[in-house]
Amino acid sequence: TATAEHRSFEADVSRLLHMMVHSVYSDRDVFLRELISNAADACEKLRYEAIGKPELLGDAPKLAITIAADTEAGKLVIADNGIGMSRDEMIEALGTIARSGTRSFMERVAAAEGKEGAQLIGQFGVGFYSAFMVAGEVEVVSRRAGSDEAWAWSSNGKGEFTVAPVALDEAPARGTRVTLHLMDHAKTYAERWTLERIVREQSGHVPVPIALIEKPGAEPATLADGAALWTRPKSEISKAEYVDFYRSVAGQYDEPAAIIHFHAEGRHEYSALAFVPGARPFDLFDAERKGRIKLYVKRVFITDEAELMPRYLRFVRGIVDTADLPLNVSREMIQDSPLLGAIKKGVTNRVLSDLAKLSEQDVATFSLVWENFGAVIKEGLYEDFERRAQLLDLSRFRTTASGEGWRSLKEYVAALKENQTAIYYIAGDDAGRIANSPQLEGFRARGIEVLLLSDPVDSFWVSGMPEFEGKPFKSVTQGAADLGLVPLLDGATSPSAETSQEVQTLLLAMKDALAGQVADVRASDRLTDSAVCLVASDKGPDRQFERLLNAAGR
Ligand code: ADP
Ligand code: MG
């Protein structure tokens, strides 16, 4: 039209689109899940805004997603009667990359080789732009709820898009209609069987009903009823249904490692359905460290900013639904609601106790969880004093005895050597380097196990940790690592710490030469092969912690 406005995509969008179009990724089905999830989000946003402004719903209070196929024309339409988009919202939402997850996704893909990058597309949802995997041309027509304007966005995914006003009688009465002109290789996405299969597999549990119109003029047929999965009894829900729901709530395509589903009754009533992902979400190490648990009140989505998990469990995805809050709960109320505090506590305890169970009943799966999230969970060791003991029980370590496996502190303590009274650790940022440190020689000669702590967070918790089962934590770099009391293994040798006259003379000479740079030079029984090593003083901070403090400029 005459008033059409041509705009360029933000540079990152162009890159992303290029990747989509040229993607060798074979499972293109995911585009549909992304578009359905946007449609469902839009319906949930309207449901929420309508609590305060019921007039937004007008005479169409039933929210729905409709998929319409036209095999002959090679067209697929996904429509919703949700919140819709204004012109400005459209330009912002469909011309830039708004969500940080997509950004870090692209960084990862850029770093990965072609094949691997393609797998990443399959593992993580990349949103609206995935439509260009199957469509050569995409049109979006939208009318925001309550507005008397409608706008059309269109693009062939090659650097530019167009925005133009449309007549109201050509737009949905409310919400958004996305039309895909399918590419030749993707024509199957306008066929009923394909659509039914994908919706059943991927989107059967979005909280808005989905209907299919299989050809122009046909009656809509229900594909999914939009019932909230979490309200059903556990025994009636299949693993596949849980996985499907997990994927729509988490925006990831992996298999969850753990599913936590329960109804709390009594003083506070709520349902929780939470998942420990099987792969790391992209935003895991974002500085904000935000959780993503969604809060529902009586099945109405309220917010995902309620912080219903402690930071160190921010990788847990899922929902909490309670009937004990008013629907029009405000941000302020959410921030200091004692009810939500109690729910957070209840859900946290449940997640931790389920993880503890998993660690006993399914070691392989728990190891996977620990590999992915151990570094995050350990933040709790210094952030959550109340649950410190519980978190220590859960923690797993690489040690000089673990090989590729993981050791718990319980196992460590059960294998203490004669006269060994402490839990020894060595900390550093390079796992390989610390495992080969000369500091360990004296420990190896005595068969004493040492924890190898190579996560940046380790130095923070270990320096403040008093003990585990009565055994203090001690760094091998701290001077008086009381090795002398523990007998050597058969065949091992170690120089005695008792020093001859010659050694005394040597020590004096070295002290002289290094005056002002070291506090002391001592003969030691900790080395067997190496001649010297640097240690921290007995009382001061451990060496790794010292380095961190220096790096932080303190
Ligand atoms: P995300 O859903 O994670 O925000 P997407 O790329 O899927 O990322 O979508 C980008 C944005 O486009 C959404 O946040 C939303 O603002 C807007 N959007 C997309 N589809 C719709 C829709 N059907 N109705 C309203 N807004 C939409
Ligand atoms: Mg989306």
C-alpha cells in the first residue's frame, strides 16, 4: 500500500534469519511450537490484563488458538484472539532480538561448528524467526485488544520488513494472525496429519485450546483442550505429557532430568509442577541470576518475575498455581507476600528433597544434573545458611580418587585414613592443573583423598564452611597440613621433616635471598617428587581465595 513503511532488521536479526534459512537442521517442526507458544502467551497476557479491564474481552471472552491450513495454496495460518500488537510493539518485537536467551543462543551457535549449531536450534526454541525455516514469506496482521487500528507486518526474511496499516475488516477482531507462505520443501506443514501430529507431540498442553481448520471453509476441530496439566492427578499423567509440558514451559527441547509435581494442602494451598532440565538453559550464568518459575492464580498466568526459587536453583523451570492470592495481585504485593514466601520455601524444600532421592535412586541421572548445575547449586552453600548441611549432602566432587566419577562427602568421610582428621581440598581455576599439583604429593604417598575444587564459586563457600560430619575442611596449601600423623602407603617414600644441618643452612640462605617476598621457608614432608612448592600461611586465606581477592581488587 501507499503508506507501507520499509525497515531494516537489526543486524543480529539478519544474522539469525540467515541461520534459519540456511539451517541444515532437519527437524523444522519446532517452528510451529514457537508460533503456538507466542499465541498462547498473547492469550495469557490478555486474560491477565482483562482482570482489571474486563471490557478488553468484549463479546469474545473465550480465548483460543486457531490453525488454518490451505494445502493447495501452500499456506498455513496461526491465529489467536489474545492481546495483539500495536504498530510500535510489532516493530520492536519482530524487528529486533528482545530476549536475552536468543542472544546467548546466537553467541553459542557462532562459536559452534555448523552441525553442532544446527543441533542447538533443535534443542532451544529461538522464537518467532524460526518461521523462516519453512516459509519464504511471513505476514503478521495484528489488532491490539481495545484498539481501533490494525497493522500488518511482512517480510521474506532477507534483511527488510514492511509495516503498513490494514483495514479493520481485513484484520482479526482482536489478536494476531500469522500467515506462512510455505517453501516447496515444507508444503507438508499445510497437511492435516502433519499438523495434528506436531500439535499432539509438542503443544498438547499449552493452557489455551487449539483448533484446526483443515481446509478453507471447514469447521474447526479441537486438537487440544487447553486444560491445565498440573491440576490433574499425577497417576493420570504420562511421561510424554510431562515432557511436552516441560518443553512448552521451559522453551527447551531436551528431556527433563527430574519432574517434581505436587499439591500442597493445609495452611497454604497450591500446586507446583517443576522440572530440572536435562541441558543447561542459555541464561544460566547471566548476571541477573533470575529464576523462571511462572506464577498462576487459579490457572491465570500472573508473572514469571515472582522469584519463587532461590537463585541457586534458578535452572528449575515450571509453574506454581495458587488459589490463595487475589487475581488482581500487584507487583508490590508479590514482592513481599508472606504467602509467596511460604510457597517458595515449600517448593525449594521439595526440589531439594527430590534431588536427594534422585541421588540415591538414579546415580546416572543425578550425575548429569550435577554436571550441568552443580556449580550453580554450590552458590547455595554460602547463600542459604539454613540449608547448608542439606546442600553439602547433595554436593558431589571430583577428587584424587574419583576418576571421571563424582564423590559425595559421605563417601569421602567413610574412606578417611588412619589418623586423618580433616577433609582436604585443593582449589584452583584449572581442573587439570590442580590435579597435577606438587602440593598433592604428600597426600598421594599416604593415600589421602583430596577434593579438587575448580569452580570459581568453590573458594567462596569452602573458606566459610565449618565442617562436615565433625571434620573440618582444610586446604592442602595451608602450612600445617598435618601429614606426619598419617602413615605412608606401602612402598611410598617421603623425606622426613626433621632437618639435617645442611638443610638448615640452605633454608637460612633461601630466607635471606627471598626476604620480604615470603614469610617463611620450611622443610616439609608434603613433597615426594618436586623440590619446592608455594603455600599460604596457616592462618591467612587459602591461596586460591587470595588470588580471587586480588582479582577483585581488594
Ligand atoms: P519470546 O516469545 O521469547 O518473547 P519470540 O521471538 O517468540 O520471543 O517473540 C517475540 C515477541 O513478539 C514476543 O515477545 C511478543 O511480544 C511478540 N509476539 C510474537 N507473536 C505474538 C502474538 N501471536 N501475539 C502477540 N505478540 C506476539
Ligand atoms: Mg516465543
